[in-house]
Amino acid sequence: MKLNKHLSLFILSVFTSLGVLAQSMPQTGYFMFPIKPGERNYLSGSMGEIRSNHFHGGIDIKTDQREGLQVFASADGYVSRVKASTYGYGNIIYITHPNGLVTTYAHLLSFYEPLANYILQKQYEKKTFELELFPEPNQFPVKRGQIIGLSGNTGGSGGPHLHFEIRDKEDRLYNPLKYGFAEIIDNIAPDIYTLGVLPLSIHSRINKEFNRFEFKPIKEGNNYTLADTVFANGLIGFEMQTTDRYDGTANRNGTQEVTVFVNNKPLYNHLIDQVPFELSRQVSQHINYTLYKRQNRTFQKCFVDYGNDLPLYTAPQNRGRLSVHPDSTYQVRIEAKDSYNNTSTLNFIVKGQAPSFTKSLSTAVKKPQVSYEIFGNILKINATDTSSTPRNVELYISAKRYDLAPSYTKNSTSVCLYDLRAGLPDSIGFCGATNNLEFNQIVPPGQEFNFKNRFANVVFNKETLYDTLYLQTKLEGNVYTIGDFYTPLHKAMQVTITPEKQPLDKTKAAVYFLGTGRGRGIVGGKWEGNSITFSSKNMGKFQVLEDVKAPTIKLLSKNKDQIKFKIRDDLSGINSFNAFVNGQWLLMKYEHKSATIWSEKLDKSIPLSGEVILKVKDLAGNEATFTTTI
């Protein structure tokens, strides 16, 4: 029988999909636990935990609060990739297995032989500590249960542990706990701490207000309830603060799955079991990013926000948003599950309540005041007044005045709502006073957009923004504010500025990100004439600073086997270091957390002897030299 072209392609796609599905289906018993296999183990981190700019992509296995535990290959395969670094994963091994999956073993103290010697040879050949290699499939075969290294604390690790991942060839990360490791015991259901309910349109109200509310559940076993009914109107969304625990440990870990039911019908589900590596940064849209940055509290959204392309969700109607109608009652059930299907349930009632206008007067109010905040596309203006009759707020848009009537009042504060998509206001007027808003531009997502004013040129590419941005910029002294630190970016924006006060030496000058505290992180930038162009994945405050001080070097110890130093830089950071003994290059390993570098000889039988010269350069090009003799 002859198949037509379209049918053939369809059948091929089905078999291809089945192949990918079979590859990703958990195979219980295929993988061996990589630390103390067959013994009780404990985790300090789980799949899908919320980190500062990504989902945690595997499990963190405790190593008795020390380094040096044997690490075992989980299955037969070969070393397909290996990396030595002072940041990120630190020392890491990737093993590719016959089933097409890849396991990774990160933060290692050391590699096994002969891989360790191969890496050492390449480090000396390339004269660098930082190294990434891709051995041939037959170069370093491994067997299930073979020791491949010792556990450590290298890279971005916050303490001794083994970070273990299971990936496919496309770098999609799978939950290792789905592969049936008896070494981990979990009989504890997730904890539910707080429910957040927020308005998602200008007509939305929660408990008669346009505001985000938090509710503390009452716990009875694994069941949670709210003491009060949630009154609402219009389109609303839920957020939940939840973590999970394992038996025998106090660590707070991630909750894998959350499902929302309304009147027993599913409204929303997310399952953090497979996360594409390249989309992991979209965790910023999965959580309430502003609250995370301001208060270090993690609320997972129970709706799919705009710009979120993660394949974690099932939310066919309104992307998980609930449309509440007056005089209607909604029975809401939210289930939180961990990797072992331990389940906690939160039940509460949402009752529809039509918006109403009320007015009140507080004797505590002494003089009129006005403030504002932005909720998505909505400008919320709070006008506190001494009058018993609420007064309008004046909006000025392109020199035209518009009177904005209050939507409701609360304790002498009139709340006025305005959709910013109708046009950016220049200022707010109230009771004779004027507040400038400093909005510059509406920047749409999903397209390249160029904004320019007197002190900055900002380029947004197609993937920079998750949602519409109401851009505000400011120049105060020599500090440039570009947007809001509490608004996440997916990809970097490009900014060009021309400092009014030019640096004395442009080769030593770069852009630094100031964040919200006293810390400063180098962003870099390229000078062209009197202007510098830089890229940043964060919005906020930036400043051009000059680094004219060389790094500092302190000798810690020296003998014929090893020499050790502390190296530090007070501004731009360490860029490179090179040591020489009698003119011959000597490998120095680096641990940034302790600011320590130490030597490793290529030939262990030859003692260190003679003149030692260490040169350390920072990112601004300043170089320090230290000379000693062994």
C-alpha cells in the first residue's frame, strides 16, 4: 500500500513523539542513587524550587555537612562533558546513558582518574583553570556504580552537597525523584502558609477594594481552610506560598504540583517536573517577582501570566484567572502535591459582590496627600482628603487636564483607577498640589523597540519584556535609573549613556549596577567616544565608576608541594591570575567564596623550587604582582 506524503509525515511525527515520550518516561531502578547508594539519604534541595533567577533543576543531596564522599555513576554510559569552574556548577561531570538521558554531578571536590589527569593536562596545555571539555564517546566509558569523583562545595554552592540532575539531549530537566530512589523517604505533605488574591482588571475588587489581599489558612492535618469568605468581583487571580519537607530533615523544599478547582472543575494546574533549561529564567513570571524582590517571600501564581511560555501549565480557560460575578458563590479547592503525591488541600469560598461607592471621613487626616502605585496596566491613585465629600483627582496628559472620579473611598482615602494603556499621564493634580509621574514611554513586548531621551538610549529586543512596560527613567547626579528594579526582564536590554562628567581613564571605567542596597556589581560596557553601551538583564540604578586600584594578594602558605594565596579586588572583581615558577606556568585553582587560589603541579614528583611570580588582574585591567621564593 502506498502512503501519501502528508500521512507519512504524520506517522513519522507520531513515532518520533512516542520515542521522545519513552525516553522521558521514568524508569524505576534504571538509575542508582549517586551518594551512599542503598543507604538512607537526605535532600537539601528539590526539583523546581524557586531560586533568584531560575528553577532549581535537580536535587541537592546532603553529604554529612562535609566534602569528600564518594560519588557513583548512576548507570552505564560515557563522560560526554566535563567542566572546571569557580562559579555556577563548579566541577561537574555529564554522563550520557544508552537510554538517551544525561546525568550530571556538580560541585565536585575532585574528578576520578584517568579523567582528572586528562583535565589537568588540558589545563596546562591551555594555561587556564576555567575549562570545559567534550570527550569522545569511547574516551571515558563508565559503569553503573563506578566512582567518578568526590563530593565537594565548588562553584556557586552554599555548602557541601552533590547537585544531581537528569536531562535529555535537548537539556530538558526531569525530576530525579520520579525515578524511584528508595534512599529518600517522604511521607510529609506540603505546607501551605499564605493565600494571595489579587485583582486582574480595572473592574476587579477584593473585599470591596482594588488591592492584593493575603489570607492565613487554618490547618487541620493536611487540610486547610480560611476563616472568612473572600468577597470579590471581576477577574481575579490566586497566588500561594507553599513549601515541602522530607522525613528527617528541617529543610524547606519546593512543592512540585498545584491544582486549582472551582466548583469541582479544574481551573489551573502547574507541574514542575520537566523544565527546559533555556526557559528556566521565566521563573520570574511564575512567581510574584515584586514581592520576592521586596520581601524575599515566594508566592507561586496560580494563573499563567503574560509572557510566560513555560510548558508547565494546564489552564484552558482565562489562563487560570477566575471571573467572579455578583451574587454568585464559588467553592475553591487548591491542592498542593510533592513528588511522592503527598497532598495538602486548601478549601475556601469566594462570593461575588458588586462594587459599591462608600465615603468616610477620618479625624486623623490633617492635610491632603496623594500617592500612586502600578498594578499591571492599572495606575492606582490614593488621595487622602480632609473634605467630607471625596474630590476628583486631576490627570494631566500632554498638557490636557482630565478629572478622574474616585472608584471608592476608605478611611478618607479616595482611590482612583486609570488604565495606562489609554495614554501616559505627565502628572497628578490634587487640592492645588502637582506630582510629576516621570513616565516616558509605553514599551510593548514581543517586538524590538528603541527609546531615547536626553541622557539615555534604551533598546528592547523581541524577548526582553514579558509584558507591557510603562518605562520611567531618571538621572540624579551621576546615577541613571532605567525602569524599575522590581520588574523582571527575560532577555537583556541594551543601554547607551553619555556621562556628563567624563572619567579620567576610560580603560578603567565601566557601568556598575547598584541594586537596592550598598552593593555594586560590574556590568561592563563598551566605550565609543564619550558614550558607553552596556547590556543588562536587570532594570534599576546604574553608575559609571572608575576602578584604579589593583587587586590585593596575600601569601597564605608555601612549600615544595603547594603554594596558596588570598586574592581580592574591591570594585570590578578578579578577571585572571597566572603563576610562574622559574618562568614556567603553574596551575592555580580558585575558590571565589574563600577568595583563595592554590597550586596543583603537573608532575607531582617535581618539587616547587625557585622564584615564584603571581600576577592577578581585575576586570578593569589593573594588575598586581607578588614575588616570593621557595
